[in-house]
Amino acid sequence: MPNYSNEAHVLEAALSLANRWRLQDHWQDARTLLNGLQPVAAKINPEARAKVWLQLGRVIASYAIRHIGFAHLAAEALAAAHEALAESLALREAVGFTPGVAAALSALAHVDVLAGDKAKARQRLEPSRKIFVSLGAPARVALIDQQITSFLSVPTMIYLNYQ
């Protein structure tokens, strides 16, 4: 395992902070921070930089796989949607992408409700909500609260009819 330089730690922390700001709807601050990372990245030894970029690549892959899951969901292929969304979650967990884990749990909860498993959906939504609360992302917390209220209180068949 490569020995991280101080710059590599700075880069990882900055990427995490930029994502937190994005979740809090501070887009311009996140963009400014990310634009300033190039000089820091240039100072990182190639081995450590490759590890940071590999982790970032896994996060990007998790987004692509997540959207494949959404396409399956739109086609009412629940098993395929669940598989893709679970794969996205696994990638996010592997690299410690906490906000992404919360979003993935929320998406999987949607599939659980459509499959008729509201208990599993609740098990996924509770940690998702806790993560967003810990990140200071009230808009995301409100979405999870809305998801809990609507998904878990309305009969599943209503959702199936609108897919």
C-alpha cells in the first residue's frame, strides 16, 4: 500500500469537503475548491495520486452503474435494478463515499417498496437519513423524510401503477 503524502491527504479531504458542500447546495464553493486542486494533485507522488484517482474512478463508476439501475427501474425490471443499485452501493462503501452510500440506500429502498418489502426499505432509509443529518444536508434529510412518509404509508400498488 502506498505511503500517502500530506498532499494526498489534502486532496482526499478536499474532495470530501467539496462533495459535502455540493450536498448542502453550495455549488459555487465546491466548484472553486475543486478548481484549486490541480496544483495540489501535481505535488503528490505518482503512486499515491494513482490511488486517489482510482478511488475517484470507483465513485464515478458507481454513478454510471446507479443510472443503469434507474434505467432498469424505469423498465420495471426490479431484479436488475436492485442488482445494479446494490453494485453501486458496494463501490461507494468500498471507497468510503459516505454521501453516496446514503443516496444508494435511498434508491435501494425505492426498489424494496416496489417489490413489496417495506420493512427492508425502512432498514435502508434510517441509516440514509442519519448520514445526511451528520453531513448537514437538510434538503437531503427532507427528501428522505418524504420518502419515508410516502413510500411506507401508501400501498405499494399505487407506485407500481405509476411506473
